[in-house]
Amino acid sequence: MTENKLSFEGAIREGWRLTKSRFGLWLSFALVYAALVVFNGISRRFIDAAAVSFLVALVIQVAQMYIGFNALALSLRLVDGQTGGFEDFFRPRTSFGWYLLATILFS
């Protein structure tokens, strides 16, 4: 059995290569994520009811986690040489529930 060793520099170089090759995809991810952050800020400013504001913020937080989780899954697929696109940021994954639970427990 051969052991694959990847240096820190090699990992950064490969990550940057993959990022540049799919720059539009990652830019679209950043824009969707930023839109959720902006919407969260706007909703907090205009919703007076504390309970409603909390629920809206919670839904937005879960949406951010969902998109981030899918971005991580897509990143791993791209590193493995597979393909993916913008729709993968919103693809249902059964493992998200476990990720959400683990994040809550960790927090």
C-alpha cells in the first residue's frame, strides 16, 4: 500500500487551482451567502416582534448552514475529480440533519 503525502503548499496550490477553474461557481455561492447575510440584517431592522425576528434569523441561519454544507460536499466532489454546478448548493442531502445536530451539540 502506498501512502499519499500532500504538503501544505500542495494543498493550497490544488485548492487555488480548483477555485480558479470554477471561479463563477464560487462567486455565485458567495453572492447567495452574502444575500442571506444582508437579508438577515434587514429583517432584524424591520421586524419589531422579538419572536418573529428570532424565527426569521433562525431560518436564515439554517439556510446558511445548509448552503455551506452543500458547498463543502461540492468541494470534496471537485477535489475527487467529479463535476458539479450551482444547483448542488441546494441539493437535498439526508446527512444534513446529522450535520445540523452535530453543529448544535458542538455549539
